[in-house]
Amino acid sequence: MRQEPRKTPLCEVHEQLGARMVDFAGWWMPVQYQGIREEHLHVRQQVGLFDVSHMGEIEFKGSKALQNLNRLVSNDVTKLIPGRAQYNLLLNFDGGIVDDVIVYCLKPDEHYLVCVNAANTEKDFEWMTQHNHGDEIINVSSDWAQIAVQGPNAFDIIGNVLPALTVKDLKPFEFKIGSWRGFEAIVARTGYTGEVGCEIFIRPDGAQELWNSLMRADSSVRAIGLGARDTLRTEMKYSLYGHEITDETNPFEARLGWAVKMDKDDFIGKPALEKIKSRGLVRELVGFVMESKLIPRSGYPIVDKAGASLGIVTSGTLSPSLNQPIGIGYVACSSSKPGSGIGVEIRGKVYEAKVSATPFVRTSLTKGV
């Protein structure tokens, strides 16, 4: 029997705003309000609110929390101090990517919060507890709602609504813990759009009040759906689990080697990654721009001039910023340099494309605003 999708504390707000709702990874989520292109450009130019309460949160607590967590993830958690977060990869024993996560240091050695992808929450929690070395690992996903505020004007809006949690002095991947109108909150300078902004964790019973306060803070604030979130991240070539990264892809070919610290004593997947490094890569993840107006979609074959297989498209869209079809995909290393000509097979016909430098666009984040 099919299960009803779960609802975030903001579901009622989305429906009142006229959002088109869809079942996304088992959650009843807004995919768009005014339209994906309009919402996308609004975030690039002003500021948008995203409900990301479907994301999962898992806590590591106890005297061995650091040791336990550091063995599970690829980056070096020992480098974290309170108020700092870190992008990380959860790997399997073959070096495949179980998930990409963000680790927040709440108390050194003893207490960490791990934010995981919505669709992977149960899988990640099971993997973590399976390989737990004796400490407390708790799925606290139902204890938190999340609102992302993204765009060039984001800091002004957050500063107006949450003045006690000053954000302008936050550097990327820093966060502050405090309270807002009596609700415990964490404001983190992270996001998934390529724009400056923050992700705000708040207790679920405060989520609607915070969302409405942010919406009322300025006429430039708009609600944004998951459709625009996907086109925004594609323009940045940010990887998405299930597309660019899966349990069968490794961090090096996904060009996420910067989040892997091979000099750590040990972590799950390290021996497999050592073998992968020693034998060399056969494919790499690239961004590409179509020479035609046809949009590449996930799963389309990538071929060379002779029609021989080079790889596969993992994501594709019509870039609202460039008004040009762009894509992300794996190709043979021989064709991975920017400027390399490739072909994308669409409904049995091959269309020319060119490997591109990424991100595809300049944003408030890449300009260092």
C-alpha cells in the first residue's frame, strides 16, 4: 500500500501561497510558485526563501563522538571548532558515496550535528549505527525545521528578522546558535544555490512564524520551490545525490577529492580510494554547454565524433541565467578538459556540445559579496 508523503511544518503555508505541490523523496513539497525561471532569476538578483525542512539531522554524542564520526566520513572532523561546519562524504567500503553531508561542531570531541539528504536519512542513519563504535547516534530529524534564505539581499533580510544572530560577520561554513522568539535556532552560512545566504535550523513549532516574518521583512522576499533550487545548483555544478553522486561513484571522479583527507589514519572507504588513486581515473564529472537549444536530460548518452560512448548525462536544464541548455555528466578523462567537443544523444540523434569551465555563471558568492 502506497504511503502518503510526509509534510513539513510549512506545508500549509506553501498551499496558501498557491504552490504546485509534488511528492519529492516521500515529502509533500512545493516545486514552484510563479514559475521556475522567474523564481530562479529572483534568487540570483534579490532573495528567496526555501523550505528545506525535509532534510535529515543526525546527532553524534558522547566521549567517542569525534572518533566515531571521523571514521565514518572522508574529511577531517578533528579540524572543526565550535561554530564551524564542514562538507563531508559518507563512503562505503568500495569508496562509493553513500551521501554528501554537512557536519556542524556543537562541542569539540563530544557533540556534532550531521545534516543529510532527505531521501537518504534512514539509509544514512542505518549505515552510521551499523558502524557505530559505541557512542550515541540519534536521528533528530523531527526536532528541526529548516529555512534557506539565499540571494544577494539575504544578509539584510536575516539581519532585520534575527538581529540577535548577527550573520554579516559569518564566514562561509560558520554558524551561530541562539534563540528566536523563544525557539532554539542555528543560523549557518551555508546553502545550495551559489548565492550568499544562510540556512536556518529552527524548532518545528517556530517554523511558520519565522517563515512569515522573513516573507514580511521586505517586498523583495519571495518563496521559491524545489524546481528553481535544482536549476540554481546545476548552474553551479553542485553535485546532487542520485545524479552526480551515488553509492557507485567515487569522490575523485566526481571531483570532490578536496573533501577527502587521505592522510587521516583511517576511515571507511580509504583502502578502496587508495587503489582507485593508484590505478588512475577513467572518467570525470564535467559541465558542458549544448551548441543547440535542445536540453540534455539525466541518463542521455554522451558520445564522441565517431559515435563511440564517452559517458552519460547526470543533470541538465535550460539555464535561466544564460538562456542556454547546460548539463553535467561523466565523460572519459580524454574528453574532460574545458573546450573539448562532445556529443549528446537525444532521442536517437547526436547533438554537439562543448565541455565548459564551471560554475557556469558568476554569482554573489563567487564574486565574494
